[in-house]
Amino acid sequence: MKKTVIILLITVASFLLGFLRDLLIAKEFGLSWETDLIFVAMILPLFFENFFGLALRDAMIPYLQRIRSESEDQFILSSRWLYWRVMLFGLLVSLGAALGSPWVLKALAPGWTADQVNAGLLVFSVGAFLIFVQAILYCQGALLSLDRIFILPMARTVSMNLGAIIGIYAFYPSGIYLFAGMLIPQVILVFIQHQRIGYLTGRAIKGKLESRGFEFVLSFAPVLVAAGAQQGCMLAERFFASFLAEGSISMLSFSYRIVTIPLTLYALSVLAVMFPDMAKSWADSEHDRFNAVSRKASLATLLFLVPASVVLISFPEPVVKVLLERGAFGAAQTEATASLVVAYAIGLPWMGLALIWGRALLAQQRGRTFLVITLISSGLTVLLDTVLYKTHGADGLAYSLSIGFFIQALCMAYFLHRASPKGLSLTVLARWTAAALVVTLAALYVAPQPGGIVELAVYIMVLLVCLLVCLVILGERDLFKRSYWTAVKTA
């Protein structure tokens, strides 16, 4: 678990920088069209990062791990074949988005006027080249993970967020400088990681590539389509929000950013380390080890996300006020954003559980099951968007996403439990759910709202202690045993 702790610390630093970036955006622009433009320009890079980048990594790790177990030469040949084609694909997508920016931007924000679209073309085109850079970095990250190198890829988010801050603060608060600041350090990282993965351009390998692209496509396609469906939910949310009041896109973006900080910390630390180990243990038919890692990852997910969800639901306005209320972001904006924080926070633990249980299904080579579940839950989310956004506005869109992740997590738990009953502890899930409900209800109906950052910090500490006490009373023991966390070490 030492690697996980180091990666967690780096991730915390990265997302402190990322949140500082958003604080600067909120301070300089508030809830305005300029802020909406920045977040709309981020839609495609984030969509392809989560749609293509994450799916590529999740498909490459189990696929190449299986090949490597059979032949190191075939592994190198397959890795080279994939790497150069991913690079070409990312370049073509970025060029297509930039050249087609007038039509793409209008499609992403159909509620904008022609003048607004024209004013945002340059910012959108510059931001589109993040797709090319991040496609390469995610491919490199998957290859480094197979060599159990997890720390170097973390420089991606650190450099991206630091570059954005420098672009806004040191030069000029505009979208051009923000995206240029994101791009330049990541390009430098591409060259550094390329040199680190020596076999990409090393010695020539005798023999021919046996694992052709079609074989990888069969493994990649279900993951890619599932990732696209999930990101489609985010696109649909922003699509419907463009018809609501000005600033709705910004409110959804800020609130989702606040809620998903712990989710991203978890995904880039615990999940990043444990997923390769789950894939390896299942490929080597070490099912007891797979079950142990799966149970431990589920408990770590609850430990990361349930306390965060409880805090955000209990004290949404104080949290938003402390984090965002300055400059152009005033009390009215805080009140409007806080309700969205609650709506997203309700689904936060289920987002994390869907991530870990989905990766467990992928490690078991059950990509089709993963795909079907994701398509059903995503379709339900978009359907709820169309029903709720007119009557409940942005709140309806946020609740729709939380409900969709809840359905997705439950379905994945069902199929994972059928295949590996010992890899999923339903009693642990029930225990944490009950404890979270008790503490949240007590905070909402008994505790007064904190009035400042010091008071908020004290309230959060008390809330977390109460949660731990409830867990102990309900029978939680593994969480507090050092021997449990060291019994099965990740590779």
C-alpha cells in the first residue's frame, strides 16, 4: 500500500492545484458566458479523456498483461503497434474538432447565439488539441502501469493544472492562456515518458506480430462504447443546461468538480494501483488473491467516498462558500450551486463503487456484461434528463446522474457477486450505508450550520468521528486492522 499512499499524496497536490485553477476562473469570471465558454471548450477534451483515454487504459492493461504472460517479444510488438496508432488517432480527432469548430461548438451549446459561437471559436480550437496530447499520455500511462510505474504518469495532472494557473494568473485571465498553459507542460511530459518506455523505439524484435488489431478491438470496443455512453450522459447534461438560465452550465461544472474531487483522488490512487493487480491475479487463475484485492478495493472506495458524501450533503452551502465565494462569485451563486452539490453528493459513493466493480468485471474479461450495464444505466440517465430538466432545472439534471450511477453500481454488484461471491461483501456495503444515513440525518436535523472555515473544519472532524463510531457499533472491524491492509500486497 506504500505506492498507493505516495500516489495519493501526489494526487492531492495535483487536485489542490486543479481546484485553485477553478477558484481563479470563478474569481475572474463568476457565472458568466466567459466561464461557460471555458467549460464548454473543456467538454470535448474531457469527453475524449474519459471516453477514449480511460477506456484505452482499462482495455490495454488486461489485454497486454495476458500477452506478456505468454511472450515478452509479442508484448513489445503489440505495445508498439497500439502506441503509434493511438497517436495518429488522437491527432486526427484534434484536427477534426479544430477545423469543424463552428459546427461542433454550436452542437455543444445550441442555446448560444451566433455571435457567442463566433467569439468562442479560437478558445475552443486551442482546447481541442488537448485530445491529441492526452490520448498519447493515457497510452503511455497504461504501458507504465504494466511495469508497475505509477508515479511518473501523475505528473500529467500536476503539470496541466499548474500550467493553467500560470496561464491565467501570470499572463492574462483568458481562455487562450488557460489552454496554452495546459498544453505546453503536457507536451514536454510526452517526450519524457516516451524515453522512459525504452522498448517503444528500442531493439528490433525478431518474428511477426501475432496479436493483430482485430483481437484488441474485440477487447477494446465494449469498454470504449461503455465509456462513450457515460460521457454521453455528461454531454446530455450540458446540452439541456444550455437551454436554462445563463450560468447553469457553470453551476453544474463547479458543483460536479467539488463533489468528484474525492472520486478522482480515489481513482488515481487506489484504483490505479489495484486494477493491474486484479487483472494479473485473474489472468493467473489466482482467484483467492483476486477476491482479497476486490474486497479491499471496495472497502477503500467506501472509506474515500462515504465520508465525503456525508460532509457534502450535511454542509453544502458552507463548503461552497469557503471554496468559491470570492470575487464575482457571490452569495446568490453559492446558494444556487449548493443544491447541485447535494444532488451529486448523493450519488458519489455509487460512482466509486461502479468504477471498482466495473474494473473487476473487466479484469475477469467480461467486457460485454460491463457494456450492457453501462448502456442501460446511461440510457436511463438521459431519459431522466429529458423528463426533469424542464420542471426541476439544473437540480433535475444532477439528480438524474446520481440515479444512473446508483443503478449501474447495483447491476455490477449483482453480476460480480454471481461470478465471485467472495469478492464482494454485501454486509460491509449495508453497514456503511446505514452508518452514512444515520450520521447525515443527525447532521441535517440536529447540528447548526457552521459559520466559517474554522467552524466548518471542526464540524467535519466531529462528523467523521461520529461516522467511525457508528461503523464500530455496526460491526466494522477490517477497516481498523493493519494486518488486513498488509495481508495482500499489490504487486
